[in-house]
Amino acid sequence: MTRIPLIACAALSASCSGWFFSGYDRLDQTQPVALIETTGGVELAATTEFGILTLGRTAQDGPCRVHYFLGPTPMVEDGSIKPTGSVFCRADMDLKTQHLRVLDRAVAPEDELLAMWTADGVSVQTVSVQVARAEGVEGDVLNDPGQDLPAGASLFVRERNDLRFVGLVAGKASFDNAPGAGSFYVYAGVNRIREMLAVPEVYPTEYETKFRLDDITVQKPIQPTPGK
């Protein structure tokens, strides 16, 4: 009997055993991004407290495949894209992801933002960006960081040593004949998230058991029919 714990401990990897015996129970949420394969193409997404959010440019409904990170480990899971009634779409799947909190205030000029995305579902790219404060430029706009930002790239701000979700890059804009001439990036920000939360939803009250092929059992909500 004394050999069993020794064998079990030896089977642990260095990273897992270090975490297991350290007493450090903080979840790794340093890569809260995802890559979504849809029937229409590929989407970039963020894994937030309100779900896996995309801009829905390749699909707003139907099946999808989600490439995400469990801590530092790349994972792949089948799911489905659903509209939210706002600029965002949500990718739903059985398993949990990193669920970063959304910034609960407006972005301030002094905030240092971080753009993050995964182009292959395996590695993550990051670029430091700043809120634009040029004459004639207002709203959810970023200065051009000198490196291309893909549509759907996630934006975060560091607050109290944690990342907070700010929005998704929507596209690049250029002004030639204005006081604030230059290149900028616009993004769907915190105000768009508030709009999404303002859309009424019927909360599921019943659940059904789903038995997966990988021996994981999950409880899936049964969406009630509106009006019943």
C-alpha cells in the first residue's frame, strides 16, 4: 500500500505536481482567446464571463469547432454558434473555458490595452495598444500600433494584476482630410457588451443529461419555448 502514493506522484508532470503541492488555487486565465471554425470560415473570439464572444462575421448560427486554452494547454471542442441580438455572437459548447471578467467601467485614456489572438489555435500573439485621443476622433478607437490587428482580436486591460475584457477589434479606419489624420482601429467595446446584456433572454429552468463519448457527463439546459 505504501507504494501506491509514490507511483501516483511519479506519474504527475512537473507542472501539475508543482501546482498540486503548492497550495496555489488560482486559475490560469492568461490566454482567454479562442479560434472558431464555422461553416463560413474562421472567427477570432474571447472567452469571457458572458461566454465565448465573436463578431459573427463568418456565421451567426450553426455548428462550429472551438480551439481554446485550458490554462496554457490548447484544446479543441465541438459547439454551436448562436446570435445574441447584438453585435456579438456566442459560441456554446459543453465544457468550461477561461472566463475573463468584463471591465465594469469605461476605458480611460491612461489605460494600457493589450490585443491578443490565436491564429492557429496553438499559439497566442499579443500587441500593446493605446486608446486614440486625436482631434476629431471619438469613441471606441485605438491608435495604429504599427502591426496589423485582425478583426476579432480580443482587447484587454490589466487591472489589479488581472486582465479584464474590453472588446473585440472590428476593423481598420483611415482619415486623410481631417484634423486627426492617420490610421486607427475601431473596436466593439464595453458599451456593445451592455447592449448585449440588455437583450432579454428566457432563462432555462430544466436540464437534461448528456453522455459524451469521452466519458464526461454534462448537464445541458433545455431552452424553454417563449410564451409557454
